[in-house]
Amino acid sequence: MAFKIKFEGEGEYTLNKFTHYITLFQGDIETSLYRFDENSASQFTITEYSSEQNFIKGNFEMSLLLESGDPENLEDKLVFKNGSFKATLDE
């Protein structure tokens, strides 16, 4: 899953068309691509930020729509509720 935001510390962020979710087979073969559903309410919040340890932590809720992949074997829509994340920031 990937988010693209203009990082400004702790707080709520608006997700955009660059938000996506990719499934892979054997680590490098893309089997599906889901894109942000602009018609669904989504929330992305950074609850902790450490500039010394260069990490962020937070939670999210979002909906994604299938853009490519086998529609017979995949869901048309993915809904994430009560998601959480912890990530190291790249400079």
C-alpha cells in the first residue's frame, strides 16, 4: 500500500489519486492494482512523529477500487477500517 502526502508532522491528511494498493506474486509480479475511491470517505492520521528516530505512526480508513487484475478472483472494492501503520521516513 502506498500513500503520497506532503508531510507536515502529526495530524490528519487528505488522501488522493496517488493512493494505491498492489498485490504481488513471488515478490515482483503484479497481480492486482487497486486505486483510491474518490467517492468514499477516507481518513489518514499521523498520531506520532519522531525526527530523531525518523519514523511516523498512525491510523487510517479507506476504500480502494480494482483497476487491474482478474475480476473473477478479486474483489471489486477493498475497504480498510481501523488500519494502523508505522514507517521509517526516507529523506
